[in-house]
Amino acid sequence: METGFLDRLANQLKANKTATCRRAIQRILVRMKKKKKKHCETGQYKSTTDAENEFRRLVESDLACK
């Protein structure tokens, strides 16, 4: 599974956000990319939609983006 879709999603989520929230989104993106391979192998992300939903959930739960 490639990670370009996560980059695109991160850019969309950063729109009209504070600098603090944009940095938090970038940190989440880096963590997701590092863990993506492991999660795909263990079956946590069966599709790009699963990974995208997890990314959105992490951003929404981050205090910097509330």
C-alpha cells in the first residue's frame, strides 16, 4: 500500500487550521507512515480507507486541533 493518499489527506486537513494543528497533523502523518507497513502486515489496515479513517480519527482526537 502506498502512502501518497495520506499526504493528500494531510494537506486537505491542514486547510484553514492553526499552525499548531498543522504541525500536529504533520506529526501524525509521520507516525502513520512509519507504522503503516507493520499495520498492513498485521491486517489492521485492510484498505486505504481503513488507514484514512484512522488518520482522521487521530487528527480529530488531537488536542491541538480542537
